[in-house]
Amino acid sequence: MPPVWPAPRFRGLRVAVADDEAAVPVFERIFGVAAVKPLSSGGSLRGSRFLFDDQWIEVRAASGNTLDLRCDDLDTQRTHLRRLGIEALDGSALGCTPCLRVDAMDTGACTVNLRESTPPHDRPAADCIARLCGLELAVRAPERVALHWTQLFHAQPCRDADGVPSLRLGRFSLRFASAADGRTGVAALDFATTAFDALVRNASSQGFSVRSEAHHAAFTALGMAFRLRSDR
């Protein structure tokens, strides 16, 4: 029987947007989190980062999205990927911080950066009222991509309430939906919040059409669905 080890944990998301400056007010005015400059962007410090609990979202004008995942043993993950025929770009070989970069061509969805778990350098504000609890990626073959990610990262496959193939990465849910009109990328961001009513009011006041029912709400911004649920 092959060895079993924990799936990586979600740490952050770099979202590709057409205009990163236009994206900043969505997070600042609705969620009340101030933009900070990324500590490291694998090069020049572009974009803006927003801290949600122990996770972050970074928006930048780019051509693709990147997931930042943390694992217990980077060497074991490297060996596993090689057994699958995937040679990830190794940051340590370039004299950089140890990191495995798996390209979108190999994941079938987006770029993934894998790092070993360390104490987070980013510190969320003490009054952080929301956390990113899920993400939906639009891909061309959801069932196949979900199975592929299960093999890549030892994640537990499941399905959401609508039957969409999903993976559990700790307390984070990653879903794979069919790409509408061939448009792939981040389709939705899910937030759990202790200030549900306030965030709904904030989104409405910014001119977004908010669909709200019981303890769930959703609106569309930056070409993505923002989904809110009460965490009380």
C-alpha cells in the first residue's frame, strides 16, 4: 500500500484581474480590509494583498491564477510528483526560498506553489470579520481535473450540495465547475463571516446586486461570484 500523508493546506490565492487598482475597492469597502504589499511575489512586488484570518488573497494584473499551498514535507511531495511524471520548478535550485511550482499545464486548472508549513509572516487585523473558506475553479473537464488533483495532492474527493466535484484541503473547499463559454479560472470565492448583515449592506451600498436568502448571500464583481455565509 502506498504511503498516506496529509493533503496540503490552503494558504493564499493570487487572482488574475484586468485592472488590479479597480479590484482594491471591492475588498476594502465591502470587507473592510486594507491592502498591503505582498512580502514576496517571486520577483517584483506587484499587486495588492488582503489578509483574511490566516489566509490571503492577492489581486494583480496577470494572465493566470496561482494557489499557494502548504505541506508537511516538500521533499516527499517532490518525489511524489516525479513519480507521476511531473517535474515541478524547484525554487531552491535557483537559490530562492524552497518552493515547488506546478504549472497550470500540469494541474489542468491553475498554477500551484507548494511550500513547507511555517509560521505565517502575514498577520491579519485583530478585527478580521471574514475568512476565505472555499474557491471554485472553472475548468474544461471538472471530473477529470478533480481526480487528477486527488492524485497530485492526496486530497479527499467529495461533492458539494449541487454535485460539483470538490476536494477538501483542511477546512478549505476547492470545487471544479464547468467552464462557461470556455472561460477558465477563478469562478467564485466563498467567505464565512461573523458580520454577515454588515457585508451584505456594504456590497449593496457599492451598487452590487446582492442575492440574499437566510444566512447566505452572493453578488458578482471582477468577473467572479462572491458568496457569503454567516459563521455565527
